[in-house]
Amino acid sequence: MNEHYNLTVQMKKLTGFLFLFSFLYTVGQPVDSTNMKLSETSGIAASLYFTSQAETLAIHNGRIFYGYPGMISHAFYPELIMQNGSLLYDGTWYHNVSLIYDVFKDEVITLHPNSSLIRLFSERVQQFYFQGQKFVHLSPDKDHVIKSGFYQRLVEGAVIIFAWRHKIIEEKIVDVKLERKFIFSTQYYVLKDGSYHVINKQKPLLELLKDSKQSIVQHLKTQKLKFKTDKEKTIVQIAEFYNQSHK
């Protein structure tokens, strides 16, 4: 069974679950008699509008996604399952959208009302959220440190930490057969004083934050964190600790 079929089935199940959840949630809410009629009227109007416009909404205008036949792994982050999230597309927010993030193609995929999988145009997606994770679309910087694409924003403040999630295809011969699978990797970046910097090692990051270097090192010892064993958590802890003292 190919990934396209699996995703379609998962999307249908997720869409049905969300509809049922929304219905039960609405039924279980206390009624405000003062605003009840107005809320019902506006809610019905909004529902009718989006239902009538469903197939013509901008987020349903994209390219068909056919999956990756023959692969023994998947191209998505964080997992092979549709997420219920929000996205800013062409300047308009869309909420409660079933989506999945293809980090091989660096594209967001959504579910069309006709059950087709749609690849959104990446340059038109400004940002998207799911499971408490925020991704933003960045353009190449003046120093050419980053390239155009989606980056997960891990930390915000005086220093901002971004993670670029990516997968490539690895091919090798196994038992006289060609085996193709996706290999996952993450590159981290820090934005400080308007400039981006690649984070590959702890020392350059500490030098960048040298006005708090000693206190950061002590904090890492207290937290028992090591860059080599847990890179992402260490980077996040360093940035959050630095930002706390630079508010």
C-alpha cells in the first residue's frame, strides 16, 4: 500500500474525528442567552460560506501530491500523520487545517475537499503551526547564510534560534535490489543583531554570546547538558538562558 493511499485514509479519519470533536465541544458549552441568537446566526453564516467556497479557497489551489512510490521510509516531519494546524497563506489565516510537512520537497501538503492531497506553493506560505511548533518561510539573507525555505522557530528573544529540517534520499544495493530511503538531518541557525550564524559547535555559539559566556557555561553544568549528546536541547537552553538576562 503506497504512502498516498495511507495519507488519504489518515486524512479522512482525522477530518471525521475533528468534525465530531467540534460538534461535541459545541454541544457541551454553556449557553449565553443574550448572545445566543447572534452567535447562531453568525456561526451558520460562516459555516455556509466556507462550505460553499471550500473547493475555491486559495489553500485548495495547488498541485496534486502523488507520494514517493518505492521508498521504505517517509519524507515528512515529524511523522507520517496529518496534523491539525493553522497556516498563513497569501496573507490569509486558515485554522483547523489538516496538513503534513514534506521536508524532502520543503512543502506543506493539505487535504482538498475531494480527498486529493494538494502541494501548496511554498513561496505563498508565510508560516504554519501544528503541535505547538511554529515554522516560518525565510528568504535568503544578505550574507547568504540561509536559503529560501521553511525554518522552525525554536526560541524567540534577543537571540532567535531556527532549525532547518531536511531529508535526502539515500540509495544502495541490498540483496541485489536497489534500496531507497530518506535520511533526516537538522541544521541550526541563530539570528542575533540582524545577522544569521550557522550553529555546528558550542564554542562559536558561546563566543557569539560572550557577554554571558561564563554564566551560560555554569548553567549548562547545572542542567547537565552536553552539546554532543543533545545538540538541540543544549542550543535551546543556551538561547533561553541568554534571553532571560537580556530582556
